[in-house]
Amino acid sequence: SRTCRFPQVVLLFVAGIAAFLLFGAPAFVRVLGVGFIISGVYTLLTREVPVGVEGHEPSFYLRGGTALAFGVFMLLLGAALIFFAPVAACLLGWSTSC
């Protein structure tokens, strides 16, 4: 009885593409950062991370402290992408103004 987050992922993807086309690579990196933060908050709230092959039932779930650590890591990575978007875009090779 897991819920599918497909519409939210598509909305984030469309927002990222629009940000890239309208404002450039750093804006796209910031949208990615927001996605990471949303994922981190979701992980902290549910306290589980399904692990497995896409299209199949999860092989196992990370729960407890491991899931919390993963959620905090996602939050920190998202914050880093938002605050250091121009540097991240340059490191990823998406920006020519390095």
C-alpha cells in the first residue's frame, strides 16, 4: 500500500526544465536542491527508505537511524545545492561561466 509520487516528480522535473530554460543552469541546480530537501523531509517523516530495483517491490527498507541519517544527508545536500548553485553547475559541467 505504498503511494506513488509520480505526479510530484513530474512537476519537479517540469519546474527544473523551465528554470533552466528561463534562468540558466544555476536555477536548475536550485530546483534540484529543493527536490533533495523535499525528499529528505519525506524520509525524516516516514523514517524508511525503500531499496530495490525500479519496477519491482523493494528488496528491503532502511529504517530507524539509518533512514534518519539518509534524510539528514539529503537535507544537507539540498541546502548545499541551493546555496552553492553556481559552483555546483560549474562542477557538473552545466555552466560556461566558471
